[in-house]
Amino acid sequence: MDNYIQMIPLYSGSSGNSIFVQFEGTRILIDVGCTTKAIVTALEQVGQNPCAIDAVLITHDHSDHMKGLDVFVRKFEIPIYATKHTWRGIRSAEKKPHRTELDHVIYSGESFFIGPVEVVPFSTPHDAEGSCGFRFFYKGRSMAVATDLGHFSDDVRDAVVGSEVVLIEANYDHDMLWNGEYPWYLKKRVDGEFGHLCNSDCADAVCFLYRNGTKHFVLAHLSQDNNSPMTAEKEIIRAMKNESAVRGEHYFLSVANRYYPTEPVILYADPQDTEAVCLVSETTQIFCEVLQEPNTETASQTDSEIVAETAVEKSAETYAAVELI
């Protein structure tokens, strides 16, 4: 892909996370939280060869972010970048060794380069020591990944503000969590300062980022039990109405899929060419139409389940039709 950059969440959620980003000829994978077979399948679905990946970045050492790393790195021998504490978790999970020259220790706040792409890791408030997010700079454009956040901390805010594209966690709906079946200790963990980000806090963060220039948002790491795409989107849309911002006109919003790749967000590499290209599938169009005027009395979990089922059926045809506009 020449002349533009893109972000594609491959999988998102407690069942496994992985994000593909591309900056013209430089390809980076963030997290390998699924099996190598699943990662390879997803990459191939979006037209990418795993052998062409230039680097793997790991946000933290929880299994839903690195459980496939051991096999993946031995199979493809791709350099890995992680913080010192995350490396401890990676080492303890290894079943077989890989070439140590592939290993790189990174530090929050200290930028490094993967080819021509500047990467800035930043600390994230999560119950994994050394947890971090990433911001990418390339030819005057930038993207950021900020997930697994107990709260939208000052460190995270300062690190991602001004990014054109932000993937941000919207893990749970507060009422669904506290009225749900999780045991008390797990509810406390999820809702804690070092747990996960709820929809309302995510909405506040999105509004702040929008006021500071971000126009493309991807909601990620949604809980299967305590959230739904429709619930999360409704929360963001409601908050953004207070900013007099209309989805699809003033900003773009999508939700990272749990089990299959999400539509890419694409920016032209040269900011002077065009602001952005955001590819939207028919399924996302359904969400847009339903959610522009959310009706809390009629919207139900069943609605989300129907749309999700439609999304699974249309996944293959969505990627077969993806092309640069």
C-alpha cells in the first residue's frame, strides 16, 4: 500500500487482542493475544503477509495480549518490543526459546524508531506492571493505541492528545457490570483505578480528544458480558452531541470486532493530499443509522446480537470489497 497509512484491529476483547498498523512500507503488529494460526488468518484476510511484519509491540503481559507470541516469534522471527516488566511475563510464558537478538527493551516516554516510524510508548494505568500504550508518528501524521486503562490518566491524555486516530478502550457499561453476574472481587477489579475503562469515562476522553483535534475513534476491548457495540456507541454519540458533533460529518467512530478484523481506518501519508479515508462496511452503516438517534426505550441487547450476527456473515465480503476511495 503506497502513499497511505492504516490501522486495522484484527481481534479485540478478553478472548484476544491484536492490531495491525501500516505506514506505507512499514508494517507493525501490536499484541499477539490469539493463536499464531488465528493471527495469520486475520492478516491474510486483510491482504497482509505475516512474513512482511517489521516489528511486534506488546502492551503488557496479560495472556489476552501475548498468548500467541511464543509461537509467532519463533515461526516468523520478527523483532519484539516490550517494557522490562513485560519482558518478565513474556519469558515466564515461553515454552521454547527464540533468538535473543530479536528482543528489544523499551521505556515509557522514550521514543524509538521502526524504520522511518517514530514510536512513543506511554504508561497506562492497568494491573500489569510495565503496561503501556503506543503513539506513532510518520510524515506529520499520527495514530495512538490506548487500551486496558483503569482510568484516562494524565499520562495517557498527554501522550495521545492531538492524534488523528485513537483506538481507545470502552470495556464495560457501569450498570451492566454491577448488575451482572461477575463475582464481587472481579467487579471491583474491572471498575478499579487499574482495571478497565467504562463507556462513560471513554466518552469523556473521546470528547476531550475531539476538542483537541482527533476525528477518528475506534472503540476497543469491549466486554462480552458487560457491554455491547450498540451500548458503547450510544454512550459516545450521546456525549458527542453535547459537543455539537455529528457522527460521519464531524468525526468517525467504529468498534473493534472481537472475532474478526475490523474495517480499516486509512490516512493518506501526505497530510496535504486529503484528510482521511475511513472505509465503512454495510454493517457499520447499520449501526450508524440505528444509533444517530438512539432510543433507550426500544434499543435492546437483541438488537446488538442481530447486528453482530450480520457482521460475522458479511466479514469476508467486506474485505473482498475494500479498496482505496
